[in-house]
Amino acid sequence: MIHKLEHIGVRVKDMDASIVFYTEVLGMRLVDRVFSGTLELAFLSLPGDEHIQIELIGNGSDSIPDRGKVDHIAFTVSDIESEAARLKQAGVHTLDEAPREILGGVKIFFFTGPDGEVLELFQPK
């Protein structure tokens, strides 16, 4: 039986740039950064909640077989309009002009990380 989501692995080309993006732009916390053979791993979580983590996977080259990236990673927010404006101000590439409403009141806003990974702001009803 599955009990919880452990982590989401995202392949990155530049570990330092990705750590800066996830910590400084998205406000996550770097939990651990380790080297395992030719791979470098970084684990990030939201402040105060280390139960679900994003695992950045890199080796400084494109030699890792292309197995694709995660479709998207969603982050829950309480004020999606101000968060979307903050991301735009920070120069983050956005896929949406503005937050949009779906499913009778849920708001979503898509943008990308430094390796083109698709990220989403999610504001529940």
C-alpha cells in the first residue's frame, strides 16, 4: 500500500542554477546535496515540510539517457495573482499570461524552471 508521495525527480543540466531557482525564486529549502558516483543529487522541500521533496538529478553533462522530465510539479498557493506577478517580475518564463480558472473555481498558472521543466501554481477553491 502506498502511504505518501516521497519525492519528484527532475533531471537538470546545471545543478547550481537549479538550486538557486528552486530556493530563491520558489522559496524551497535545500535539505541535502550529495554525490553518488557520476551523479549529483539535491533534495529540496518546502519550509517546515520535509515529507515531500523534489530531487534534482544531474551529472554536469548530457550523457544521462533521455528518459524525459516530469510533466509538471504543482505548488499550492493562497494568492495566485500576486505569486504570478512576482514570478514575472523575477524574469521567470511563463506559459500563461495570467492565472486561469478551471473546475468551477480552482486557479492555475504555468511557468518553467531553468531546464524547461513545467511548474504550476495551484490555488484551490
